[in-house]
Amino acid sequence: MTQIDNRTQEQAKLPANRPPRLRFAPSPTGFQHIGGYRTALFSWLFARHGGGQFILRIEDTDQARTVEGSVEDIIKGLQWFGMDYDEGPVVGGPYGPYFQVQRKALYQHYANQLIEAGHAYKCYCTPERIDRVRQERAAKKLPPRYDRHCRNLSAEERTANDAAGLSYTVRLAMPEEGETIVPDQLHGNMSFKNADLDDIIILKTNGLAPYHLAHLVDDHLMEITHVLRGEDWISTSPYHVYLYKVLGWEMPLLYHVPNVLGNDKKKLSKRRNAPSWSDYQRDGYLPEAVFNFMALLGWAYDDKTEIFTKEELIKAFTLDRVSVSSGIYDPDKMLWMNGLYIRKLSLDELVERTLPYMERPEAEGGLPDSVQRPLNRAYTKQVLELEQERLKTLGDAAHAVAFFYLKNLEYDASMLIQKKMDTAGTRNALQHAHDLLASIEHWDHETLEPPMRELAQKLELKPGQLFGAVRVAVSASNATPPLFHMLAVLGREVSLKRLQEAIAKLA
């Protein structure tokens, strides 16, 4: 393959100035990961930007590898991200059906048309012969291509094979000389030598078409104007260009978008445990945060803007800003961005969206099962107000705030002893703290803090020493929200009870 020029503005004009029609056409051979949804997002954003349509089509002709439940999972994923589709499964549309297995007759019709025109032929070779040819070519260090045996059969031999009822595939009769030019809107025109190309199968023995013919027929009949797909498809794109040519159809604009890579610079894939929408949902990521993050995997508005609402992305998104460089999936940046979005939520919305994570079973990441459900919403609102600045995912909440709900805390007494303190000194400090706090009538953080600072000075302790011991006593943790805000939410009774229990631990 040779790239022979760069993309031009003229290439990227809408075909005949039509509103854009783009599609997401996943194969239900597994559950979609973030890389697949990222490409779908680019198509969705451009369709919405241009006032066009976004179509969901299920490319399920590989029946042997179809995974049960994956179609439903794909649709739920689009719903979770907020990517509505105008046509497709469930919603229907004027260009259906939207499952390729239901479009079998269409593929057979165009395959036969190509055979009659001399652009395709029936191949009667058995799988055993195909394997033998592949092994022979490998032994000679030749590319693993079909040897075009059936392309050269006589009319009499074809008639005899058909009369004998031999099964067959249909192969595309690629030209053996010259070159095929692939006009790509991101990479420019790319040239492929026809001598290096294979006679690929465009119809299988079961009458279903593989991707090469099926997607092309569907894109044409569904009037798709722009095709966005991963750059892995570049190597097979000359077959698609040739099919458009011999079928006499206008080709949609092609965009081979960059892959999404991990930090190790390897492509994200199902086999390498790339995260899917359900992983994000389970862990408590906000769909709007993941949506924003995905848009930046291979696209940029400028060199500084990173945070966009959905509406801002629709307005800003154009395909000329899609990069030819791969987007890097950085889980740390995803976590940072999610925390940013959590901090932007109103307190009421935070409570509404976090409660399901806190109330789910402990084994699924919720609060300990000993905590009674449903949670008191008013109390939980006070709790989450203290934690909002620290949360990175909604799923973190249950672990972070469990001490607010537990009747009994479990921790090692050594945690109470702060730096440069001993057991006796810590016990004495906690006793004084308990007695002081018990004497305070108005229980709020502004009232509690000043006398406690005075107590630290009286005991010749640094505030951090006294406050650290109290913090552990009431929370069983060294990392909590501000101490006096926390005491105010826990309340007098619980706070004093826990201080007494801590003093007893040090006896």
C-alpha cells in the first residue's frame, strides 16, 4: 500500500450536500469495549452535528461466534452513554431489517449479479484443499492467498459441479494488474497493487455474506454517507472500493479512524480485558464523564480544552479534527475526569446517583450487610456532602463512608497512637477530649473546633496529634473528611460512645 497524497477539503464535502447518515455496525461476537464505543461516538457526534441520522445495524452473519446477550448489551451500552439511534433494532426504520441474517436474500442477489457480470465466481474448493494450498504457499514463503483455481474453470466444469450439487462459496474476481486507489478522508488517497490482492470470499456456503459484501450492500441501500471504522480495515479497503466500482454505486466517504491503545501502546481488545460500559457502570463512573473522555481518544478541539458537555461536543465535533494518531487510553486520566464530574454534581443529584451503589449488597461493593436498607436520605445527604470532594467514583462511596453507618468499629488500637505519642499519653488525651466534647451543648463544627484547639495546647500536643487520635477513634481511619464536620454529622451520642470505646482499647 502506498499513500499518494494528503486529504483535501474538497474530499470532505457532504455527498450532494445531503444530511449525513452514519452507522454503528457492531458484530455480536462479544461485548463491546471502549474502543468500539469510541468509534460509534464519533459517528453519533457527526450525525448530530450535521442534523443527520445515526443508525444501529447488527452485523451478525458470523453465526458460529455470536455471543448470546451481546446485542442487548450493545443497545444498553448506547443507552447508558446517551447515544440514541434513529433507526435500528427495537426502534425500526425505513431501511430495515437491521440484522444482517435477515438480509440474506439481498446479499445473494448482488453476489449473483456480480457472477453474471464476470466480477465474481463460484469456488467449489473444499476446506481441505484450501488448507493444503495455504500450507504449500507457506512452504514457499508466499502470501497466504487463494490460488484462483476455480476462477479458471470452464463453463462445462462449472455446470458439472452445479449438477453434482457441490457446495460453493462466491469469490470476488479482483483484477490481477494495475492498482486500486482508496480515497480516505484522513489518510489521503492510498494505492494498492492489485497483484498483491486476493480473490476474497463474498458469499459463504450457507448463503450469508461476510463483512466485505454485506456491509457494502447495507451501506448503499441504507444511504450511508460517511463510514467511520478502525484503521485495521485499511488493508481490506481496496476490495470494497472495487466492489463499489463494479456494482456502479457511489461510495460513501471513508474515514479509517485511529485505534485506541493502552498505555503499553498496544491496541485495546476484548482479549486484553479492555473495559466496557458495564465495567464503568459497575465501578461507579458517570456516563457523561466517560462520554467526554472517549471523545478525546483520537479527536481534539484544540490543544487545551478537555471538558465538554454533550451539547458542546455536538456543536464542536467535526471530522477534520480527528487525528491519524492513535488515542491513548489512560485509566488514571479517566479516573481524574470522573472525579471532576462528580464534584460538579449538585448534592441532591449526587445522593440520587450514589444511593444505589451504597445500598447494593456488600459482596458487590455496597455498605456492610449489617447496615439497614434503605438508607436515611437526609443523613446520607449530610455524609456525602463531606465526601463529594474526595470521591473519584460513585463506587468508592460505600467504603469511604461506611463508618458513618456502622454500629461498631473494628481497628487495631495502635492506630490511635499518633507520631511521638505513647499509649498512656494517647489515652489521657482521648479522655480529656471526651470530657470536653461531652460538656459542649451546641454540637456543630464551628462550636467544636476552638475548644479542641485550646485543649491540644493545654496538653502540650500539636493539633494534629490530638485530632489524629480522635479521628481514628470515631472513624477507624486516618483518611477522612474534616474532623469537626465529621463529628457534627456523626452526632454527639455516637461520637462520645466511640471515644469511650477507644479509651477502653488503650486501657
